[in-house]
Amino acid sequence: MSSNGANIVIANYQPQHLSRILEITSSGFSGVSIDYWAEQHLGYVAPGWQERKLADVRRTINDEPSGVFVALAGGEVVGYVTVETYSAKKLGRIVDLAVDAQYRRQGLGSRLITRGLEYMKERGMNLAKIETLTTNEAGQVAYPKMGFKEVARQIHYVMPLK
């Protein structure tokens, strides 16, 4: 059920948030994940694009749990952002951002990104990076509005090994 974005709190990640983060990931990355598109072109590749994406999210959370922030509506996770920081490069990267479909278009993604950027500043980063696919039209609109500048495009090639 949708709610006013003002009633949603951005909080630090806690282990009990993981299962809901994974649910949002499973539904939120269809069409905007490289693994998703690889399967669209090559067919199913075990263990499947969703499982690969979930493994990536788990790894990011395990590697830097202090860089994970959740949007909570009545205590339930309705969105999240994961951030990696690289002190040698002074670079922070927003790795994943997802909001439950019922809570989109209420500014939650922007609020989560803002919290991720604050975290990067707290960690002494000089640059913030975020990436998106050309199929993610919402990201291509939102990220420049937040101050991100497009600096390059990348082509992903995939081939089966069996």
C-alpha cells in the first residue's frame, strides 16, 4: 500500500532487513540488470539472473554493511541503497538502489541516494559514481537531476562457456 513519502524514515541497515532487501531486489531489477539482459539474449544460464543479482547484493552488504541504508514505512523496508567506498581512489559508488513498486515516484530513491552521498562524504570520498543501463529510463532522468554527469558509456558483452 502506497504512503506519503514524508512518513518514511531512512535508516542504517540491520541484519533483519536482509530478507526484505532481497525481495525488493528480485522484483526491482527485471529489465535493468546486466544479468537479466544476458539471459534475454542467451537463454537461461544457471543459477539464473535473479540468483546472481541476489548474490551480488549479499556480497556488497557483507563487504560494507555501514554503507547500506533502508527506507522504512511503519518499520517495513520499502527501499534500499548500497554504497561501496574506495579510500585509495577517494571514490564512492552507489552499487544498488531499489524501491518497492508501490512506493516509487515519491522521492524515496532520491532520499536514499542523498543518504548514500552523505555517507561517502563522511568517509572522505571526493567523487561519487552511479551507473545505469540505457533500459533504466528513470535512472537516466533522476541521476542528472541530482548532479551526476554522464562521463562515458560502456558496452557489456557476454558469452556462454558451455
